[in-house]
Amino acid sequence: MELFSIALSAAVIIRVASLPHIEPGTIYAMLAYLWNFISSLNHVPTLVQQLSRLKDIARRMDQSLQ
């Protein structure tokens, strides 16, 4: 995940730097959106684990009712 984040950040910086007439505020905005996106991606493993736990609980409850 960290390598993906670094590669994505580098790609965005290179792409933004190659745009004509780019302003510092635009660069900051693009990086801020990128950081927000990467921050959201960091929560995916936790969400998957919680979903798996809920499915396990539901399966156990179904078994206990039968």
C-alpha cells in the first residue's frame, strides 16, 4: 500500500508539473485531493475485516437458531 501511495504521488506531481500555466494553488488542491484519497484507501483493510467479522457473526447466529 505504501509503495502504491508513493508511486501515485509521484505520478500526480509529474503530471501536474507538466501542465501549462499551472498555479501553486492548483498544485496544492490536487495534492490535497490525492492525500484525502490515499487516506481513505488506508481504511479499506479495516472495513474488510469488520465486514468479515459481521458475516461470521451472522453465520453463527443462523447456526444457533437451527
